[in-house]
Amino acid sequence: MTLQNYTILIIEDDPLVNKALKDALTKRYNRVFAYLNPTEALNDLGLLSPDLILLDIFLGPHNGLEILEQLRNQGYNTPVIIMTASSDIKMAVRAIKLGAEDFIVKPLDLEQLEIAVEKALQNYDLRRQVEILSDKLKEEQPSEIIGESEQLKKVLHLAKIVAGTDSTVLIVGETGTGKELLAKFIHKNSIRSKGPFIAINCGAIPKDLAESEFFGYDKGAFTGAVAKIKQGRFELANHGTIFLDEVSELSLDLQVKLLRVLQEKKFFRLGGEREISVDVRIIASTNRNLEELVEQGKFREDLFYRLNVARLELAPLRERGDDIMLLATAFVKEFNKKFGKKVTGFTPEAVNILRNYQWKGNIRELRNVIERVILLEADNVITKESLGFLKIVEPQVSNTVESSVQELKPGEHRLIVSKQGASMNNVVKDLIIQTLRLVNGNQIKAAKVLGISRAKLRYRIEQLGINISGKIIN
């Protein structure tokens, strides 16, 4: 039987009962910790971050109900099941009022206890899911990845492979290409799919609040920190996935703290004295070149290597061919429903405009365009005139192309692109290949000619799959 990914904490001073509980629950759950001494258990509480506590009422000089009350006063909302040899109704009522999840009378029926534990964990998962819902989510926002292009199929194939592991993932791509949707896809296809998915826009959090947003704070950590305990995003993501959108925008100070969490799976709340342990998977994304930021000293090299374990690259929308119309059609259905319209499709001229537009804002820009059109469209078909607000720049292409390569002046170059456009990666690849040919395959000279470091050139050669064999560049 596969062990469930939960942490159970047992506080029971009877050695025989303590061992029986631990043995029974260890068969079902990944991490079970049993304590005879409640003081030791409370000292380790932050480090263990339990999902459930089994708490005896009579613990020598200690009282389980007082411990429960103390936990709630400190801000811990972990479910607690009270165990006692007394069937006193008043005691049970008090326990429930203090926030106990359940009340079980000894001698314990292990089958009944297992059912109570499973129910408490399910309820806790539901509560955590509700807590992390964002008020700003758009009601009709598409949650599935749409597209049939080869680029997308390749990325989704790799994403499914990555989802089967627990490795850190770095998603790169232009703004609006769907990096968060891909992160959710990985989460949903992983063993953490039942756990929370927490997204953080690293560029949208004020610098002075970033640490408390990430790691939470204890009371008195700073002016305005009046709550007894404020859980950060990492704690909320426990047993799930945390998505760091635009990770390149993190300050160097926060990068250091993030690196430690990646390495140790532990952190301190702001102003806290106890170390918190978490079990999270990190997926990061960026629309910037992290390698260049590392060279400029704006991003830590060690953090880059920790994030860049599994790397997925999302192609810009303009390179995804028929996906443009698949997405546009899906957005028409979405906004028909939202605005009560009955738009059925596009004229050929409108299709031509959408397919040839550059979409600098990618899928996000396309969605906004379709929303605007459906909102204002009086007809049931989207026409060329419907898209008149799009600024279409017609490329100036010469009717004749020189058949032979002319001698160029130092620093001069020629670039001719087809009417259908060209992939940026292919252009860069061709530039590197031509430069290597000029210098007879000498990478040091090629890097100097291109004005980049040798390390960056080597990275590009590997990234673009440029085959080098002696003096022959393929």
C-alpha cells in the first residue's frame, strides 16, 4: 500500500499506547512522530509542521486541553484529535469548543481511530484549499492548455516526464506565453496533485514585504505584525507546489533565503526563533535571460543552477501556427458566455490578420483582443473591420534577393526573412554557425567576435543543438 504524504504527531505519555499508535499509523502515513513528553513535542512543532496531532488529555502534570488552547492562541490551526480515558461529556464539549477535530474515548479502537484520522486530514485539506483561493481569479479564465503545434506537444511531453519526478523546474518564455498554466499542468500530473498550488508573482510584491509574504512572521516581527502567527506562502504550500513567477525579480537578499529553502527545506519566520520545516516542490519561471543576469551579478549563480534542473521553454504565440486560431476560437466561446453574445467565427480576412499579427503580448494579448471584440461586436462574425484597432505593420521585402554573398564591411551583416517569419532560435543558431565557420571553429575567437563570454557561447551551442566536429560546423 502506498503511504500517504502526511505528517502525524502523537503526544501520549503511556509507552504502550504510544507505540501501538505509532505502529498502526506508520503503515498508512509517510511521517509519524511519537512523543511521551509534551514539552519536547511542542518544542519540535515548528520543525515538524504536522498535518494532524493526536493529543492525550491527561499527561502527568500537563493537561491536553490546556495544550490545545495554547496552540490555538498561538495561531496553529492544525487539526487535533483528543484522546482520553474519560467519557465526560463536558470535557468533550470543551475540547470541541477549543477547536478539537474529534474526541475519542479509550480504550482505543484502532480501526475507529484510523477512520477519524483520515476524515480529519481530508477536512484539513479542504480548509487549506479554501484559504489559498485568490479573490482576483477571473471566473471564466481557461485552466487547460490549448494547442496542437509541434512546439507545444514537445513541451507537454517533457512536462509529463518532469511531473513524474520531484525535481525543481524552470519555465522560460516571453510574457503571456502561459507559464503559470504549464506550472499547474505539472502540478496536476504530479504526486502532489492533491496538495495546494501556490503562485507568487515575484515582481508584484513590494521589496520590504517580500520576506514576510514568502516565510510569514511571528507577532512583533515588525510594526503592524499584530497577528500571533502569520503563515507565509511556503507554509501554505506544504505538501504541494509553489510557483515563483518572474523569479528574476527577486532581490539578492531574498535569493539567499530562497536558496537555503531549496537546499534545506527549512526556514525561519520573520522575527521567529523556531525553524520551520516544509515539504514543497518549486517551479520557477522567467521572461528574462537568467544566464545574462548571472554574468551581470544580478542573479545568484548557485540559485540559478538549483532552479535550472529541469528546463522547459515555451515558444511565443507567433511561432505556434494554427494554435492562434484554436486559442482565438476558445476565447470566443468564453466571452460569448460572459457577455451573452452569439459570435460564431471569423471571416477569412480576420483569420489572416490574426495569424500574421506579431502578438508581442502572446496568449494574454490575444485573449484581451478577443474580449474587446466580443464585447463590442454587433454582428455574429468577426471581420477585418472588427480588428481594425490592431496596428498591422507590413514588412518591406525586396523583390530580388542577391544570389551570392557579397563582401561585407567590419560589423556589417545581412538578414533576409521569409514572409512567414523565422524562429529567433534559428536566427541565433545561424549567426553562431556562420561565426564559427569564420574563425575555423575556435570558440574563444567566436565569442570575442560576437561580444559575449565563452561560457555563454558554449551554453548557446548546447541549447541550440549545434554539432561541432573538428573544423566542420553543421
